[in-house]
Amino acid sequence: MIGTKRLLIALLLLVTLAVSLAAQQKTSIPRLPDGHPDLSGVWWRGGDIGSRGLNLAPPTGAGGGRGAQPPSYSSLYQPWAAEKAKALGDKDDPSLRCIPVSFGTLNVSLFGLGAVGQIIQNPKFVVLLTETYHSFKIIPTDGRVHRDDVPPAYRGDSVGRWDGDTLVVDTTNFSEVPWMFAEGRVSFHSDALHVVERYRRVDANTLEIESTVEDPKVLTGPWTVPKQTLTLAPFDQIMELNCSGIETQSLMDGAAKQNYGRK
């Protein structure tokens, strides 16, 4: 009987501790007056492109350790798309013409072609800003549906909703012009591209993002993006990195020559 009482007391203490830890975590997350987590801030992986602090290590389960590796975006190409990809290379990369990517070269939509992005939030909208190139997303969170009166866009058309403390962003109506990624990574898609992202602020300094990508015209099935973990940067503004085409002309010429030499 005494042993049973001790067990019950121990279980009660564990439950109390779990509730206390959950409450502490909840209070450590910045929130707007409406109670939703405030995702605002500049987010990165510890450094910008070219800096020593940038962490490019693959997330857990995304290339580290043993066992079967999860599929990549391009590995899910339908046979016709895989054949088309073989004919494309660096010279065909739309980003060399100052066109932003549809998703994110580092598997983070917020980053675009770079490695840092900024979120600005109010009760009606969440805005994602990227440094490259002239790219942004305006995400309504007031319950409205996708617009049907706008042309396809490089970054698509997004709407958001709250699932508890997680912001779910649904994006459709993409232009076929951009690739998913840049840096010569062949990753074309169709106008049926559909991306669902889940943003969760774990604590004051950590943001987790999970995403699923679908394109029934190009892919054999959904692509589950490895979970991305970002940290709050020690500054509160991103820079503007312009692209006029002049900066990339030499890259385009070099890529064209390299491609010609392979023939």
C-alpha cells in the first residue's frame, strides 16, 4: 500500500513538473496582444552567406547518420521531368536573371537565395522579407482565402491560419518561371506547385519550420522538407541586396561557355 502511494506521489510530481515546464516555455515565447506567438525578428543559422558562423550542416535525419536517406526534391521528378532536368544546367538558372526562387536555396522559404530573412507581424498579416532579390511574402492571417484575381507570382499567393501556436502558411498560384532553388540546382516546377509551411517559435530565440511541397504535374509525390531550425540574429534589420543583371552577366557568360565545352 505504501509503495502504491509513493508511486502515485511520484507520478503527481512528474505531471506537475511537466505542466510547470510547459508553462515556462509558453511564457518565454513573445506574444502579440491577441495571444498568438510573435514571429517577428531577423532569423538565420548563425551567419550570412560567406560568414564563418553560417551553419550549413544538414538537419537531423536529412543526410547525417546511417540508413536510408529521405528523398530530395529533384529525386521525386516524374520520368519526363528527370529527362528534362538532364538538359538544363547553370546557364539556365533563372536567378542569374535576378529572378527570386520559389522556395529557398537552403530549404528555407524565408531566406530565398540567401541565408537570412526577416519576419514582421501584426494581428492581420505576417510579412516575410528576404535580402535577395527584392523578394517578399504578405500572408493574411484573418481568415481570408486565396485570391482568384491575381496573376501567377514568383513567390505565389499565400494565406495563413493559426493551429494552436503554429502558423500554417498555404501557398499556391506560382509562376512557372522561377526554380525552387538557385546556385545551378536544377529544380523547375509547374504552375500546380503547392507549398504548406508550419512556423513554430519554440522559445524567445528559436524558430522551427516544417514544409511540404506538392506538384502533381512534375513530382511523383509530396516532398517533405527536413525540419529547419533558425535562431534569432543579434540585429533587427536585413539589408537590401540589389540585382540588376549587370552583376550576373559574367556568371551567365561563364556558365554558357562551360555548358558549350561539354558538348
